[in-house]
Amino acid sequence: MVYLTSFKQEVGQLSCRSLLLFFFVLVEVAYFLVSYSLIDESILIDTYLKQVAYERAVDLVDRQMSMQWVNYVFLPCIYSLVFFCVVMVVSGGLILFDVKFSIRSVLKATILAEFVNFIPMIMKVIWFGLIHRTYSMEDLQSFAPLSLSSIVEVSEYPAYLFSLIQTSSLFWVGYILLLAFFLSKFLENAFSNMLMVVVASYGSVWVIMQVFTVFILISFS
């Protein structure tokens, strides 16, 4: 309990801007590690060769490599949008459950919970960089440790269920638990209450988005 109180005080002293900046730096570093340690030109060329001729594949890879800096610009923008959406959804849940809160506290909890998603990135670098060193771009894209895709044969299911199977993981559960935990600390409310808020708000929206994605994929398949 003493450690949790100390943690809350230390994190509480951090501004949202500092925490957000620290997160963006880690995201850029993680992307750099994945891009430059796992993805080389040969893997990209092999991927494009399945669709175009060799000369065209080389040209596409050269263009992609030269424009790679654009990803570093858009990553913070994408995560900012994600944080904004999660904060709005969770804030709506807090309002419905009549819980007093501040946007600053909800944003901090959202950012801290997102750190759990660095774990699969690290696992990906370790697995493909040190253990399983023969792989394709499809292997990298489908790598989802501790998800349903790691315990079921994805090929036995329709393609439109791939996203649902891949995103349903223990890390997603961990994100929900961490989000509820940090909300309970920052808002000084019971963990069970915050877990109910997160499941009812964020969890419901996540389910709706998955159903919508499956519907879209079925419509265009």
C-alpha cells in the first residue's frame, strides 16, 4: 500500500505533456527497433514479388524506404487520436456512473495503461531477431503472442474473423485491468467500480467496433 501511494504521488506530479512526450519517444524507439532490426529490403521485395514484377518491386521498396520518415511523423498523431477517443469514451462512462473526474486524470490513466502494449513489440523483436530468424512479412504482421491466434488455427476460420482473433489477447485484458487500476488510483475510487466503468464504456465500444469491422469485411469479401 505504501508503494502504491508513493507511485501515485510520483506519477501525479508528472504533467500530461511530459508523460505523453515520454510515451511518444518510446513509440518512436520501438518502431525503429522493429523496422531496422526485423524488416530489410529483401523481406519487402519478397512481399511485393507476390503482386508485381521484380523491377517494380525494387522500385516500390526504394520509395518506401525513402519515405519511411513519414511514419515517425504520423505515429504521434495516430496515438494522440487513439488517446483522445479512449478518454472521451471512458469519460462518458464515468459520467453515466456519476463518478467525479478530471480529463487530466483520465488521460494519465489512459497513457499509463497503453504501456502494456510495448510488451508484444519487445517479444516480437526477441522472437524474430534472436530465435526464429527465418520469417516473412506475413509472419511479422500476424505475430500476436498470447492472443487467440496463438492457440487456434487461423486458417480454419473465415478471413473476416482474423482481426477479432488477433486482437483478442491477454494484453487487451491487461490493458483494461491497468486502465481500471490507474483510474481507481487517480480518482480515488474502488478498483471494482472503475473496472465496471471501463468494461461498460471502453469494452462496449471495442465490441461494437469489432462487429462493425466484421460486417464491413463480409460486405466487401
